[in-house]
Amino acid sequence: MKMKKKKMDWTPDLSLPAGKGATLQRFTATDGEDQLEIDTTPWGEGDLKINDEPVAHVADNQSGGDAFRDLEAIAEELEERKVAPDRTPGPIRKTDKLDAIHRKQNV
């Protein structure tokens, strides 16, 4: 039986403005030695950085929450692959986004 890894604990950056009119929300998490950061906008764009390196960008989501959930899933998949690099990748949702990340990492 495969054990599912616990989800990362994302913390909002409270130093940035929040609420109506805020244009950027930032969330941070730590997984092992990796520092992860997700920035989202209310209009559905977002960026994921791992150790200050940009690894993913999403656009055309309905909201910042949707962008966050997409980037969170990408971050968790990437971190899981680091733990089990010899694992044969199975079917992955959001493959177009993950393929873009893998191309960026291999460049």
C-alpha cells in the first residue's frame, strides 16, 4: 500500500496587504531543506519558486485561489519526486504544467 505524503503547511505572508484591492498574495512553506514560495494574483495568475528559483507559472485561472491550488499540487508533486526519484511516474494531472516545469529544469 502506497502511503500518501502529508500536505505541506503553507503560511501566508502577513506583511503584504490583504483583502479587497490587494494585488499579490504570498505563501511560504518548508519541505526538508527546500524553501517554497507561491505568489498569486486575484485575476488567476501565480508563480512557484523553490529555493528562490522560479519553477512554474500558471495563468488563466478563475481566481487566485485556483492558481494557488494548481501551484500547490505542482509543488507537492515535485517534492514527492525528490523523495522517490526512482519511482516510475504514473498518470499526473495537470501534465501540461508539469511538462513545462520539467523542460525548464532540464535546460
